[in-house]
Amino acid sequence: MKSLRYGPVCLTLCPGWPPVESARDGMRRPLPFFAVAGYAWGRRPPCSRRASRERGRARGKKTRPQPRPVDPRDEATKAYHEQPADYSSGGDAQDAYVALCFRGIDPMVERWDDFERLAERLFDGWRHAMLEGEG
């Protein structure tokens, strides 16, 4: 069997590039990124232009009370711990791989900053595109 050898790959050209940083982090310890929780975190943009414009126009007028803003941390944590149901396999905590990698800790508490940093790297482009689509 033949093997291919590659020369060293120089990553100094882009040390701050998010996928490179994430790959380096993943070599040190399990990455606290979870598909269901990450989607729940990124689903709600922190503030939309349309909503802020609507509030500006509504000053002095009687309007319906606005719903409370949803905290992305609460949404992500709820999605992570979701129990299995008839048409759902549950949240990320139900996954055997996640349970093995993070046994003994709750990564949504103890590694929240790492989760949020990784979710921002992956979902920020999508979130900004959602905001642009509203404006």
C-alpha cells in the first residue's frame, strides 16, 4: 500500500481565520458545538432593523405590546436539553457522542463562552444576511 506525504502546511497567512482557529481548538479538546442548540442560538437575530424602524414610527401611537426579546442563551440551552418526543430525537444532550465527550459536565454552563464563540463563527454570516433581507 502506497502512502502520500504532504509537506508542512503554513497557516501563518491566516492565523485568525475562524475555521483555522476552530480546527486548532478541536485538536486540543472536544468542540462545544451542537447542531440543535447552535441553530436555536442563531435563529433569532439580536436586533432587526425593521423592528427598530417600527418602534420609531409607533412613538406616540397606541400599539400592541411587543413580545419580550428572546434570549439566545436560553433558547440554545433549552434546545440542548430537549427530551426526545414522537417526531424528535431530542436535543444534543441525547446524542451518544456528545454524552461521551462531555460526560460529567454541562457544556452549556461550563463551556458557554466556547460554544457562543464557535456559534458566532459559524452563524454570524447567516444572521447578518437575515437582517439585510429585512431591510
